[in-house]
Amino acid sequence: MSVPVPEPRVARFEKMAFGMFVHWGLYSLLERGEWILHHSRMPEAEYRKLTERFTAENFDARALARLAKRAGMKYITLSARHHDGFSLYDTRGLSTYDAPHSAAGRDLIAEFVEGCRAEGIVPFLYHTTLDWSFGTADCDEA
């Protein structure tokens, strides 16, 4: 019986072995997890108002990367966009529901990538295809 050999990109990821996954976005202001909009049945208009309070004033991508490096991590994955539809990057006209159009006023993903690279950490991004604001995706209610 032969042992499967992973694709080079999979093998590279497996070799890195230890990393961090960060879920962070508008939902962080509510301190109840990234599924809060779905689980609480909060009106979407009320949730979207969080953009006015989302300053990201304490977001320091390089400090995060430095912390990961000191812990021996090789990569960080950041949620660039979760199911609430809010993007931490500049959607360049596709939407104003993003960090540059929030109180933060900047492209947090660009900062994240720059901070990771400066510390020798590989940046990965999580980007969902499920968007609750469209209302067309089937969701498991369980």
C-alpha cells in the first residue's frame, strides 16, 4: 500500500505545523463570538451601525506577528470577511461595508500582511462565501 504524497502547498502548510487563527471583526465589539448576528437574531440594520464604533485603534498587526513568532508559530490566519459580510479590506467600490469605510478608516488586511511579512510570519486569510446579508444561502439551524 502506498502512502499518499500531499501537494507541495499542502506539504508546506503541514511543515509549518504551528500557527494562529484569528476571528476578528464587527462582532468582536459585542464580545459574543462571530456568529452573534445569526444566533441573536439582531436586526441587520442595528448590527451594521457597529461600523461607527469599529475603530481598530488597538490593532497592531506587527505586534500580533511578533507575538506569534515569539511563541514559535510560523503563520497566522485572519478572517478577512466572515458571514456578517463585513470586510477588513478595501473592497474597492464593490461595497462600503468594509474597514476603510468604518470608523477604522483603513485597510486592515493590508496592515496584517505587511506586519506578518516584517516578522517572517506567513499570512493566511479566511474569506467566507456565505454572506447572511444576501439571505439566499441555506444555513444549518442546528
